[in-house]
Amino acid sequence: MEDFVKVYDNSQQVNSYIKEKDLQKPEQTILNKYFEKIKNSVLLDVGIGTGRTTYHLSGIAKKYVGVDISQGMINGALENFKNQNIEFKVCDARNMSIFDDNTFDVVFFSFNGIDHIEIDERILFFDEVKRISKKDALLVFSTHNIQNIPKLMRLKLSSHPIIFYENFLKFLKLKFHNLKRDFSNKKVIKINDGVHNFGFVLTYINPTHQKELLENYGFKNVCCFGYPSGNELNSTELLNTTDPWIYFSCSVNS
Ligand SMILES: C[S@@+](CC[C@H](N)C(=O)[O-])C[C@H]1O[C@@H](n2cnc3c(N)ncnc32)[C@H](O)[C@@H]1O
């Protein structure tokens, strides 16, 4: 089992995700923008955790299926939505052979779940999305922004001594966990960013590069949305944004 799955399977992690129910602003923007497409769709929600997005998407879609690689998270989702007729399954985004070709109108992979997949393996997910999606389906996902790294790695100053001490400790831990990593002039990097008590290494990507990759893979109408603002970003804004993560939407099989 991969290290990050052990982290998500842990009951403490499951309990903290269970409390989360709100959409992130870019998810809300995307929901508004594509409401007609999402309404009455057959929708696959990948990496659902305990179902934060299920609250918002399952009532709109005609059929909603939620999957996650972590059995612990899926158990949490089943607990959250017991007595409701919603399908949840354990499934790895890189191999979705449990689903037939040409099944879904919409595929979500929210809140940076894709960053657990190494850059060379992401093509497995994107190929699976093409296979299981109908013509002109919608794909939505988010990924961490490499341009945020200088902000993330900086020592955050504070006049409050306890807060300063905590910031300093975090700064040292970030340095320690990433001693051998070179973040300069790269389009894609791996980083331990401290999330879940430095529990795993994630992939961060340059958002313009991510957009180009999607276009090269044949996805159309690629749009980008910043977190936390939820604003749609044009190409110039994408080049300069230091938002921690970016949501992408695009058309599949168009
Ligand atoms: C940051 S959590 C987000 C959970 C949920 N989407 C939310 O927003 O609350 C990332 C989730 O992606 C799942 N995940 C990571 N890699 C996955 C993969 N290859 N296939 C399916 N799920 C995956 C993890 O198990 C975890 O539940």
C-alpha cells in the first residue's frame, strides 16, 4: 500500500475530513458555470474522501458515483451518507476498469487528489477519463501550483512570540523534509509541504504547463480557476498566479 493511502486510511484523518462540508470557491464557480451540463448527468467523483463534494453534486446529477483509493475514507463516506441511495466504491484513479467505456458525462477529481499521482502516471488517469467518458464530457480537477513554493517555504514573521515560534518550527521542518530537493526552474516537482503532519510527498506543477499538457492530451476548452478566490484566470494571470492550487475544467472526447 502506498504511504499516502495509509495516512488517509487513519481514523483521525477520516474524522477530520468528515467535518468538511463546504465547497471551495472555485468548485462553486465551476458548478455555476457548468450547471446545465452537471444537472441530470451521470457523474463520477474521484478521490472523494468522506464526501465533501457529495453533498453538493449528488443532488444535482442524475446518477452519482463516488470513489476513493482509501477504504477508510470510503467507510467514512458510507457513514456520512447512510440510508441514502448513493454508490461509493474503492477505486484507484489510475485503473478504473470497474467502469465501462463511455459511461460518464462529468468526472471530478477535487482538492488536489491528483497530486498523489506521480507526473509520469497521471496519463493513466487522463486515459481512463477519456475511456469512461461520453463525447463532450466535462473533467474538473485541481492541482498544486509550483509558483506558490517561494511563499510556502518562506519564514512567516509574526510579532506574537508563540505564533513566531510555531512558524519558525514549520519553516525548519519544511527545510528538513525537502533537503535534497531543487525547486528552481522546474515545471514539475515533488515536495513534502507539511500537510497531514508531513505525511507524504506531493506533486506540484506549473499551471501553464498543466494547461499545455491537457491541450496536448487532446482535452479542449481548458479553463483555469484560482484558489481561494474562485476567479477564472486568463493566460497572463495563470503565468503569474501564486495561488496555492488551481482548478482546471476541460471538455473530454470533443
Ligand atoms: C486531499 S484529499 C481530498 C478529499 C475530498 N475530495 C475532499 O475534498 O474533501 C485527497 C483524496 O484523494 C484520494 N486519492 C489520492 N490518490 C487517489 C487515487 N489514485 N485514486 C483515488 N483516490 C485517490 C485520497 O485517498 C484522498 O481521499
